[in-house]
Amino acid sequence: MIKVIAIIAMVMAHVGYLYFPQSDLLRAIGRLAFPLFAWGITFGFKHTKNIKKYMIRVLLLAILSQYPYYLLFNMGYLNVCFTLFAGLVILKIYEGTFHNITKVLLIIMVFVIADIFSFEYGMYGLATILIFYIFGLKPYSIFFHLIITILGIHFYGYSMIQILSLFSFSLIFLFYKYDFKINRYISYGFYPLHLMVFLIVNTFFYDI
């Protein structure tokens, strides 16, 4: 259920960005998408039967989506799937058998790589995933999310509307128990497919 809500919020965000940039409502709805995907990636990490295959699928999805993502948004970012993959790498390190100091250094390295190579949501996105994994829905978790959101607004220049992403907690709390499986091909294929649909619309039906 969480993934379905995240997908809807993502599509609304992209519709707003591409066709209705003045719509505060679409922007507000869109702010819910990434935290919901971040929650989903931590859930997937905890419950997948084969973490290596899971990570490979997310990485392949990121690579396949990058070209249509670039054509559509014309930005110098690597798409959000790279961020989700990097989040999985961090969780793998966090749960590894390394010495604690080594873990910290490796995690910092992934954070720096995400920033240098302009992963979408950057360090803010990775911190969101890590906090969800460590603290889940505990009451003080939202405090940490508030802190990193404020830091994201300050350092990445996000709009103050990013604060609305905190409402994703309410959705997760309400719906995380109502889980159902989505066909794997639909689940993984939707992201690049919806980018292609927008590209077709822009090319043949909409002058941007």
C-alpha cells in the first residue's frame, strides 16, 4: 500500500513539475513521495530473501532510467533510483561485520559519493533511509527527520515546502500494515515506463 501511495505522489510531483509548475498542491503532494520510497527500501532490505539480487535490480533500474530521466528533466542529477541503491549499500555496511569505525568511514564515503555525483536528494535522501532503518516509526524518529529536512533546505536549497514531507509519517503509520504484493515487473518497470510516457506526451502532444 505504501508503494502505491508513493507512486501516485511521485507521478503527481512530475505532472506538477512538467505541466503545472505554479501548483502548490501538486508540489505538496509530491513531497511525500521520497520518504515513502525510503521507507519502502528499508522494508525491502529487511524482508528480501536475497539482498544481492535486490540491490542489482535497483541498480539496473537506475541505469535504465537515467537516459529518459535526463531527456525529460534536463538536469545534472542521477535519478532517485541511484539514491535508493546507495541507501541499500549503506544499510548493507551498517549491518556488516566491519569494525564500527570502519562502518562510519564507509558510510561517510557513500554520502560523499552521492553528493559529488549529484544523486537526486543527495545526502538528505541517504540520511532519510538510514534514519528510517535505525529508528523506524519511533516517536523521536520524526525529530531526526525534521533536523535533516531543515539541513536539506539549507544546504541543498530545497523549498520550505519540503517540510511537508514529514506528513509521510502519518501515511506510513496508517497504512504500513495494509501490505499487498505488486507484480514485480509492474513494481520495477513503472519508474522508467512513466518517464517514457511523459517523454512521448512532451514530444507529440505538449510543447515545452
